[in-house]
Amino acid sequence: MIPVCEPALEGRELQYVRDCLETNWISSAGKYINLFEEKFAAYCGARYGIACSSGTTAIHLAMVALGIGPGDEVIIPDFTLIVSANMVILAGARPVLVDVDNKTWCIDPKLIEAKITPRTKAIMAVHMYGHPCDMDAITAIAKKYNLFVIEDCAEAHGAEVNGVKVGCLSDVACFSFYGNKILTTGEGGMLTCNDEDIAKRFRLLCNQGFQEPRFVHGVVGFNYRLTNVQAAIGLAQTEQVEQKVSKKRWIGATYNELLADWPHLTLPVEETWAKNVYWMYGVVINDSFGLTKEELMVKLHEKGVDTRAFFCPMSIQPVFKGADPRYPDIQGDYPVSVDLWNRGLYLPSGLPLTRNQIETVVEKIKECKP
């Protein structure tokens, strides 16, 4: 079986983890946390990096630190992982859905303004499957309406907009280091920003609200800390980030080369202003293929090729059919998002992937066509 994704631990991960174990610095303090934060933030071009326990907790921290809560609305793409909506709801606010662009699969800036109300507090820009959002357009809208911009960079380490890396194009950016991400710590996350006061608030909230004198609290905080062991892995991964991003782009380019003249799939794009890092190489099945997404995935699995379906849009999630006023309004039309769910899947995209494996995947896909 060619896996859909697997991590690559090819640097100093073991050396740094062994150092943590030998020195007994295995919890939420230690030199690797600071080193990881500094090196990763510098890579993104951000002044501050604050490590946390996951990309999910990073988004929740962003909401709370920016003062988003009950009565507020946050604009998110309909086509996204449910984490986007869940963390808005957990903060007490309400997600407002916007359809995505049919080329980049990211939130469509042309549709955002129609969803802005007096309750709108922020726009969440989710960089989808490695292609960044049109941050220039989103930032212009946010400035016009005095809104925060939150980048969800979980799938886009190293992606760029007009030569500037994601992670420093907004008020706050949120990264994930889950096992299938370009950089991984197993589980883990990072917030990056350029505002010192916001960074201090992130650190306070992430660490139970501890401040001096200890055990006397002025805010409600959370235990969202990253361990020194995880940070040690993250530092080693960050030392090789350029190679990992280059490998992902090579994987994308190789699939593009081998599928370029095959008309039965729609391939991912790279806009002229963007650098796509192809976190996952996603394709959309055209009608001419003659199979549904589900049928193709079953056939590929039988042939030893692992795949994953695209994300299910928020507008058709069963959980949001309830009456909770914090749930998003799912009555609108989101044709691009729903179509991507119906016809989209991603192919093996892990960092250890070889050209022979990619050629095998493409061969097996073509064998599946009736």
C-alpha cells in the first residue's frame, strides 16, 4: 500500500529528544521550546512565535486573545476542516460561511463582503491543501471594515503570497504540526504574529493564565502548552524546512507532469501570485472519468493506493442542523464547496514518496477508468 501521507524524520530529531530525556527536561519548559519558537517564527518572517499543543488550540487561543466571543461573528470558508467552525463556536461566537474559489479552493474574496454584518469581528483565511488564500484582497476587505484577519496555515508551511510567506500576513497565524503536516511534532501547534501585546496575551492564555504572584489569576487560561520533547522534534524539523517544502513542490510538479495530458481529472493550480506547497495533492474527478469519487477510492485501495476524500463542507455537516444559535446558517448555496466534496480526493503526498511510487499511483488511476 502506498500511504496517503507519512512523516519524514531525517534530521536531528533523535539527538534532540535524547538530550531532553538525558537532562530530564521533558515537560513544558526547556531550551527547545524557545529555540523552536524563534527558528520557526524567523522562517515565517514573523516577530513572535508561541508554541502550543495543536493547531486546534492555536485557533482557539487566537479567538480568545483577540477578544472574539458571544455576539460576534467570524467569516470562514464553507470548504474547510470542521476545526474552523468548532473553534469559533468554542469561543462563543458564530461562524458565517462563505463559498470558495473554484480554482484555488480557498475562501472567495469576492463573496466575503456580502456576509459582513455589524457583528462581524474577523475573517479566517484557511490556506487550503497548500495553496494560499488571496491575502491582498482579504486584507483590503478587513481594513475597510476594521476586522481582524486570522490565517489558518495548518496545511501551508512555506506557502507564499507575492513572495511573502504565510504566517505574517495577518493579525495572527495558526500552524499545526500534526503527523501528516509538512513539519511535524506528532501533535503540536504554533501561533505567529508581529504584535508584542498579542504575543504576550497568547503566552498568558496558553499557560493557565499564570503570572506573578503565582497562583493568583487575572484571566481564565488554558493548558495548551507544548512539551520540550515535542519542541525538540519541531526544531529538528524546522532545520530542514526548505528541503521539505522543496520536496512537496517536487511531488506536486511530478504529478502535474504525469497527469497534464489526461483530461479526466482537474488538477490543482498555482496562481501567478502564489507559491503552492502541495501539502496534499488534490484532484477533482471530471464526468468523463466514468466513476464516482467513492468508486475510484475503492478501486485504488484494491490496487494498493491509499487516498482521502476532500473535506465535507460546513453547510452539509449533520451536526449543524441543530438549533444552537452559535451554529452557522447552512441555508445558503455553496456550490463550489459541495462540488469539491462530491468529486474531490487527494493522492499519496507524503514526504518519503519516490518518483516510482508517483508513477505507480498515476498508472493505477488510469487503469481504473472504465
